[in-house]
Amino acid sequence: MKLKCTFFLLIFFSLVTAQAQLSEIQSQKINSLFNSWTEPNQPGGTLGIMQNGKIIYSKAFGLASLEYQVPNTTETIFNIASVSKQITAMGIVLLHQKGLLSIDDDIRKHLPDMPDFGHTITIRHMLHHTSGMRSLHSMLSLAGWRRGDYRTNDDLYRFMLKQKELNFIPGDEYLYCNTGYILMTNIIENVTKEKFPQWMKANIFEPLGMTNTYVEDRYDRIVPNNATSYYDSKDGFFRAVEFWGYVGSGNVHSTTRDLLNWSQNFSKPSSNWGSAFEMLKTTDKLNDGSENNYAFGVFIDEFNGYKTIQHGGSIGGFRSSLSSYPEEKLDIAILANFSSSKIGKIERDIVRILLKDKPKTIAKITKPNIPNNETIYALEQIIGRYEVKLGTIAKISIENDSLHVLQEWNKSEYNIYNTNGNVYKISEKSKVEFEFSELKNNKAQVLTVYNNGNKSEAKRYLDKDLSDINLNDYIGRFYSQELESTIDILPKKEQIIAHHARLGNYPLQLLAKDTLKNSNFGTIKIIRDIENMIIGIRISNGRAKNVWFEKQK
């Protein structure tokens, strides 16, 4: 009887082990995704895959250091960039559960010297990227900071104390914002009376067994097994200057193994951690009732019919991706130390190898019903330029009897093909749909794009006659108290430029009366008083909107 039991246990153990392994074909397919990472003098990264709490794939590729020809290993430590946000959010969750703060607290309860913006900003707003605050890098760019300038949490906090306006009313919109996650570290330090890196180590990393994970708040610290990051260009790789000393929004350093130990808690939480990881999945609606799928430092999404909890990251040449498929108890961590690694696509390819597609369960936006008698537009009625947002144009033309799209803002080009009525797609399997509507003057007036449950509209753009506008009227010096920064609008040959003492010159394009733009600098709106005199400009640059610069006399 004992022999039979032993034999049965051995058979059972073998079956469990087999289920926790990849097939040879799956391993070969995954390995092939990293072929380019194994070429000579090539940075690379690491991949870890866990299912049912067991590592089923762990491998390293390429070099951690090109200078010293040190290879990446499965123990190499990488900056995980914005994947750090869910870990910062966990710090807030733990303090919330202990009653030391509430996620619905006004942030000024814990940061009393923050400005009063006229609207309450809660910790919850910051967690969901709905606070309306301007984001760190966009602000510092307008203030004259260049990539490579060292920056810290204290630098951001000084700028925040000078801010007078928000991008929007808290809760009205979702706009990804590093500022909120950086400020959470100030809140954690004020509540716990401890330094953020030390508190996170004692309360999160050590209890969860993340022995090779830490918060890096200095750019010049030497830590063994850390990878160096690289940008790449047509001339080869060059080392990214490590200027980042801020934490909260990023700058946790970790390994794929430690990240898998973290991620598996979404489906199989460690003892006493279940409610905390469940809280990280909390989503909230915007003020108008619209859905926002950004939870606490993670996106709640779906891919190929499977629910996902995921986030990616990018800083310098580091790239990171951490995804959990909780219903399948599958976790995937990819870390890379070069900028063109395309790990987001690799992660999706891995999922396609491991999991079969299944029908989606997330509701799609319902498109308007097309009446049976609706006229199908001729291609000539569709072609033209459509304005996605101010100064951002998509040009539709005819090429080889098909519609051709040119995204003028990034020069991306592709053809779209008719599928039904006035609906077009890039390919038969594409989930992105282009719908043309509102025929007027024999031309479609609106392009609506449906993409993974999101809907955006672009209206037909008509070139404006700007020949009577005197560009010299816009010349002047403009100063922002919020950023302590000066912008000069100056003439240069037959055009005008925006000049900053540290950033240099940016040629400006006239989009409309009193509206100028440079794609690298931002959009400038000229502001006039009731007597039509120019009194200032408002600049929008990425995640910082309508920053006020007053005209100097």
C-alpha cells in the first residue's frame, strides 16, 4: 500500500511539474522574439514568466554594460521606471488600511503648504491621474530644464508651490501625471516620519521577499548588478545620462524575479496581503460618469479576451513591462536596457503564444446605427485633412484606389480599406475603425476613430487665409512666475521663433490668428485685452496646459 501511494504521488508530482513548464515549441517561439537581443555588442534584458506561482521561463539576453562587456543575467537589476507607480500606490494603500490617512483626504491635509487651486484635490485623484495637476517633465521643459539636468522630488515640490492653475478641474479628465505619484512620497514621509526608500524597504520589499528591489533616490549611487541603459540611433548605441533623482513616479530598481513575486499577488496573494492587492485594482469614474481604467498604479484592461492588470515604463534607455493575467494565474515581466526594445509588442506576442484568443468581455462603445438608405461616400468625398486636435492633422488621400492616411504630426503612413458603409480599417483583423460622416458641400466633415473601446473625433480642416496677419505683432518678451522662466518671440528672416536662453530657438508655425505652434516646444495662444492689445501668452506642452506667460514692458 505504501508503495502504491508513493508511486501515485510521483505520478501526480510529475503531472503538476509538466503543467508548469512550457512546451518545446512554445520555448522556441518565445526565444525567437529575442533574436536581435543576442547580436554582438547589443544591450538586451531579461524575461520572466510565472504561472500558478511557478517560474516557467527565465532568461537573460544581451549586455548589461557595453563599455565593460558585462552580460545581462536573470539577477541583473534594472530601473523599472513607471512600473514603480503600483508600488508607490501600495504604500498609500497600507497607510489607508492602518487608518493613518484616507485616500479621499484633501492632499493639503498632509501637504499643508501646497497652493489652494480653488478645487479639492484628493489622494484618490492622484492615484487615478485625474488631479488636474501639471506633470513634472512638461513643466520643467518650459522652465528651461534640458534632458540630462539632474532633478529631484525637492525640485518638483518647489515648482508646485508656485503653481496657480490646474490643467482641468479634478475628476473631470484623465491625464497621465507623474506629479501626483511624486507627491505621494511626500505624503508617506509626512505620515510615517520616515524616509520613503527606507519605509518602502521595511514595509513592502522585505515582507514580500523582494530582496533585490530598492528605491533609488540618487543618480550616482553604485549598486552591484545594475544594468546601464542606452539609446540607439543609426550611428549605434550611446549611453543615457542618468539625471533622475526623483522617486514615487519611477526609479524603483528590481529584477524580473522580484517583480513576478510582486505580480503573482494579484491572483494568489501572500498571507495578509489579499485586501491590499485587491484595493490596487480599484477604478473610479470621472465626474461626468465616464469610465477610467487606470486604477492604483495599474491599468485594468483586456487583451485577446483575457483580463489584464498591467503597466509599462520608460526612463532613459530602460524599458519595463509587468502584466498579470489573474484568471489564468499568469504573470510576465520584461526588463530591457535599450530604448528600441519594443517590449510592449513582445509581451503581447508572448501572450499569443501561451494563451488562445477568446471573445472579449469588456463592453465596446456602441457606434451609431447606419440607416439602410445612407449614402456610401465616394473616395473623393472623403479625402482631405482632418484636425485631431489643434494643429494636429491627419491627411486622407487616394493611393492605388484605396484611402491613404498620413499622420502629419509623426509622418506615420498607412492605407485603410472599406469594410461596411463608410467604415474603414487598416486590415481585416485590425480592431481600429475609421468612420466618416456628416456629408456637407459634397464632403465628409467628421472622421471618428474607434480603438479598443475609445472614441475620438476629428473634423475636416479647412486651410485658413492668414496672409493679412503681421507676425511682427507677436514679437515680445514673456515671463512666467509659476516657472520662473522667460520666453522671447523674435523675428528671424521671414518667420518668427520662440527663444529660451537654455533651450535655444524653435521656429513657430502660424496655425490660425493668434495661435502658433512648434511640435517640439508646444502650442502658443496669444492673449489680448479688451482693447485688442497683447498682454501675454498661454503655452500648452504635453501634460502642462495653458501655462501663463505675461508680456513684459
